[in-house]
Amino acid sequence: MNKLKSSQKDKVRQFMIFTQFISCLSQNDWKFDVVTDNFFQNPELYIQESVKGSLDRKKLEQLYNRYKDPQHENKIGIDGI
């Protein structure tokens, strides 16, 4: 993480807060594969209530629309990244 720019480090911190990353790890015995599976299977368990209310739905939709798959509009494929 030392090679990241300060703006990139800030985004990592925001992601960790958003996902409650450390809490997820500790609840799952620090097993990364278990954490990632649990997070994506049950995201509602890990997103803080305060973060849910602060999301800007319009900005989120704009971001999604930028990367969505043109043939399958409810998916983001590997080319969308």
C-alpha cells in the first residue's frame, strides 16, 4: 500500500469503511476466501446503516451505466472494468 498515491489510499480506506472489512475478517477467522464469499453472498450484513443513507443513487446509477455491458444491461462484464 506504500506505493499508492494519497487519493488511492483514501479510496482504500473508504472501501474498508464501507464494507466493514476488518470486522468481516475478524468474524470469519481472518480467512480471506470465506470473507469474500460471505460478503458477496450477504452484502446487507456488512454495509453500515449510515453508509446506506449517504449513497447518492443518481451517481451510483451513472457509474453503473458507464461500465454496464451493452448487450446485457443488467450486468457488468469483464470489458466494463
